[in-house]
Amino acid sequence: MFKAELVRNRGPWRNLDHLEIAVAEYVDWFNHRRSHGEIGLVPPAEFEENFYGQRAGSTEGEALVPSLQ
């Protein structure tokens, strides 16, 4: 998906530096601004922040990741 959406569709690139900047911008968009339908149309970074923010309010004895037992 990454190769099709960025490298092939937005190229050709003048040099490696331009491609590197484009990759950083794409990753930022993908994680912070892209609405993801499976998680309530919010960006993945926002969803993760909300998830761990809610878990931080739990009691101190609880782990952030539930036990498999």
C-alpha cells in the first residue's frame, strides 16, 4: 500500500532526500491525520492516546495490558 500510494503515485523523485521527506510526511499523515473507519473515524494516534489515557485513570494495581490468565 505504501509503495503504491506514495512512491509510485507521487514520483518520480529528484533524489533520495526528496523521497525521505515525502516518506516522513506520509507517515505523519498516516498516523496523525488519516481517519480510520475501524476505530471510529479517528486517526490512529488519537485512538491510541485516548485508549491509554482511559487506562491511566484505572487503579494503580491494574496493568495496562490485561492478563491472559
